[in-house]
Amino acid sequence: MTEFGIGTYTRNVVRALGRLDRNSKYFLIGSPEKVKEIGPLPPNFHTVPLLEQDTTAKGYFEFRTILKRLHCDLVHIPHLFWLPRSLPCPYVMTVHDLLEHMSGSRGQSGLRRSMHYQFTRRVLKGAARIFAVSQFSKSEIEQLFGIPSQRVEVVYNAIDERFLHGHASDADRQLIAERYLVTYPFLLYAGRISPHKNLIRIIEAFSALRGELEKEHKFPDLKLIIIGDDLSGHPDLRRTVIRSGVHNEVRFFGFVPIDVLRIFYDVANVFIFPSLYEGFGLPPLEAMAHGTPVVTSNTSSLPEVVGNAAVLVNPENVFEIMRATHRVLVDQALREKLRQRGYEQAKRFSWDSSARRILRIYKEVVSGKEGDDVPEATEAERPRLRA
């Protein structure tokens, strides 16, 4: 289970369900090692090993066999996943984004894209309910695949509770200074290393920003720190850094643990996230929880997620990204306004709130009734849910 994306989602939803529901039986099907990463759960949660951790026919067959043996009333698939044509119980599915179905994504051929679309449409059509992580994603699901609106529920993501553990201490600052040789001040990007994350334009905007600041004799030692996954598959980023003349000012750190990432968020001058596409976009909220001003995109789900607590830019306009970052760096009144708004915006999203909505939908699907009308189940009637 990873520290990003689907891993964060699954871990936090299961933990929240454990706090909220001590009555239903839950079976966590998957790798026991990954389930352990979730942490302590109440006794109504059980781990069921899944030996085939892939999408082969053998893996599908094992998954279906387990569901049948457990007599599950419902299965929750936590991400878009190709399923066998039939399962022995209804399923709900969380869709985090539809990036692979966007124009030009991953260089797929026309035939491959068509097959991928048909498989995805079948899986979504077969779901009793679909959880979209934003209104933006809900609209995409409905429009792209023709799913009726009433079958798509918006259940927002939220930040991991570890990002709520106060501000960085002097010891924290010393830790990253010594371990990562960090100097101040710096801009921060944290997230996946992928073309849609727009890192080339981030680097180009940073280079232009350095030029502007040099004219103004401000922030002469400003750095850009990029935290994400393996850089080896992205030589274009290294080339951009060299071409832009900032090879001494841009630092790539790869993956860092959450306990370290929260320090980086806390001490950064600006968090910069002009992504081209996000189904939700957690990193801006994570930065806001630490009081760090955010510059992000005016596209996809990001305006919905950040509200009025960030400066929004056209992610395809390098000059606009640069000018917005410049404003946030030098305008102290704007920084303070963004800091206060950011704290409040991050609080609007809660895993417990999202889990309550998920639990209501579970009950609706299992009972066939509206969630508010579901009576307390007897021991024999309690649904057996797989999360």
C-alpha cells in the first residue's frame, strides 16, 4: 500500500469505517502485509489473503471464489479495476480519475483505446454505485460513459491525519537540512512524476522567476525542490533543468516518508502545483494544512478542491505560473490571507465525513432502501462488507 493515491485512500477509508461501524463484518481481501499497514482495526474486520495480486484470469477466479465463499453482501473496489463479467454479489467502485481516457493519454492506439473504453464502460455500468472523488470527476463519468447521475455519488478525499500533527520544530528543520542538505528559501512540488503533472512548465516558470527576482535583488538563493517517484524514466526533466540554466537550483529528492514530507510542506515558501489534470488533487490540501501558500491550476477538479484558498493559474501558461508565484513570494498580505484560508479549506474535508457517506451507500445497496430509512440490523442480518 503506497503513501500516495489509492494507498492513501484505502488506508484512510478503512480506518474511518473502523471508527464508525462496529456492527457489520468487513473482509479485507488482499496482501496481508499491505493490510497490516492500515494499523489496528476493531474485531469486526478480518483479513483474507489474496494470493494472485494481479489481473490475470487466475487472479480474477480466486477473487470471485473468495467472495462466493464468504457470502458477501457487497464488495467495494477502491479503484477503477477490470472485473470478471459477473461477481456473486453487488459491487461499488471508487473512480479517482479518468486520465487514461483523456485524449492522447499514454500513446494508446485507436484499437487499444477503444477496447479500454469498452471494458471500463462495462465495469462502471455493472456497479451498483460509483464513488467519484469530486464533482468534476462525477461529471466526467456521467458524460464519458453515459452513467445515470443518481448512480454516481461524490465522496471527497481528505488529507492523511499525519499531516495534522502541528508545525515543524527547529529539530525538524535541522533534520531535513542535514539529511537532504536543504537550504532556504525554496518552492516545493510534491506528487507523481508524470507528464500531466506539468513539471516541465514548473521548471521553466522557476527559471523565469529567478530572472525576475535577480532584477529586484530578492531571494537570490531561492531553490525548487521536487519530491516524487523515480526520475529515471523522465530524462526530459533533466534536459529542461539544464536548458533553463537552473541545474544548481533544482533538487530532485524522489520519494520521502510522510513524516518527512510534512516538514517540507511546513517550511516551504510556496507550494506550486499547476497540474494539467486531477481527479481530486490532495497535495494542495496537504500544503494548506501546514499553512503554506499554494499556486495551482484553474482546471479539472483543482478549483473545486482549493476554493478561494489558493492562487489559480492557467497551467499551460508559463508566464502566468511565474507571475502568480512571484506575487505569493513577495506579497506578505496575500501570503497571510492564503495561509488563513488554507487552514480552513483543509478542514472542510474529513475521512470520517466521507466514510459516513460511504457507509450510507453500502446500506442503501444492501437493503435496497434509502440510507436514512435503514433500521439497525440484527446479528443475522448484518451485512458482510468487503472494503
